[in-house]
Amino acid sequence: MSTLADENHDPADDRLLTDQLFDQLSEAIVTGTFAPGSKLSEPRLAAQYGVSRGPIREAIRRLEERKLVTSAPRQGVRVVVPTPEDALELFTIREVLEGLAARHAADNATDAEIEDLRTMLAGHRQALSKPDAMVYWQATANSDFHFMVARIGRNQHLFNLLCGEYYTLFRLYRMRHRIVPGRAQRALAEHERIVEAIADRDAELSELLMRRHIASARTGLINQATA
């Protein structure tokens, strides 16, 4: 990765670098490369990514805004430690917001977008059918069922909440939940039922099924954490 541009360079280059760092650090947190509770050192990260401390500092500020890290005197910046209490609060919010997104999708999705959802889930089913498939991991926004449902709902403010402010934090908790035995196949089946309700233009059923899906995930995550 290139080093920080000097003051004669376009500030847009600095913003792009910070965006890239934010994405890379976010993914490292979500996937567990940076373990919960681990300390993030600006000098070490700058050396690791080959940049100056300025863009690292800005990327960490964004991580703190997204609740992925915490900062405290004498403790520095540390990766957030997920708790059952946080999971309960976040998934309660997520249940309401994603249920609403599914309702809007049933009202607004085009036929082509519904087929895109079906194609996406067919790919997910194929991936889960492999002998070594252990988890249902939607690695990017373009392969994320929930992201696509929010997008085709065409409510920009709702999309910004689900796929902006809360998106990475939701992914962090989904990562913790993905190892619950048997959950992957159940989640996929639930996704498929939601798509069919959207295809039937049944807004009420789409919202109900999505809310049940998120509630099931919440229950599994909390049971796993407290076992």
C-alpha cells in the first residue's frame, strides 16, 4: 500500500487511503484477525500497512464511530468485546429494521431484482452443499442477502442505517453466530422463504418472516454466549 501523500497531493488520495484502511481494519475485526479486546497500536498498524499514522488515526476514529473499537485513558484503543447484552440490544433493533426492509422490498422490488435474490441464494446453497462447508458466510455486500433486501426496498434512510451505520457491527455479531451447529442450513431456508414472500408481493408476510429469522438468530447467539 502506498504511503501517505504529501501536502502537494490531492486530498482525495488521502480520503481514498483512509477508506481502504477502514475497510481492511473493519474486516480484520469482523473475521477475528484482531481478537476481541486486543489493543490497536497506531505505530504498529502504520508499520504493518505501510502508511503514516495520520490515515491510521482517521480510520480508527471511524471504527470508534461504528462501535467496533473503544478508547479509554491508559487503555488505549481496543477491539470491542461482544457481550450477550449487546447482542440482545442490537438484534432487537435489527429485527425491527430488517423486518421493515423486507416489507419495503415486497412493495418495491423489480422482477429482475427478485431473480437476483434467487440466484444469490442458489449460489449460497451450492456453497453450503460442499463437504467442507462449515458456515454460512456472506463475505461481501454483493453476496449479502440482508444487504440486497435493504437495497431493493428503496428506503434510503433505512438502507443507510442497516448498511451504513450498523452494517459492520451486525456483521461482527453474525460472525459470532455462524458457528452455531445447524444454523447455516436453517438460515438459508429462512432466506428462501423470505424471498418467496417478497416475490408474492406479500409485504406483511415478508416482514413477519424476516423478523422471525432475526429473532431466531438472536436467540441462538444469546444461548451460545451464555452456554
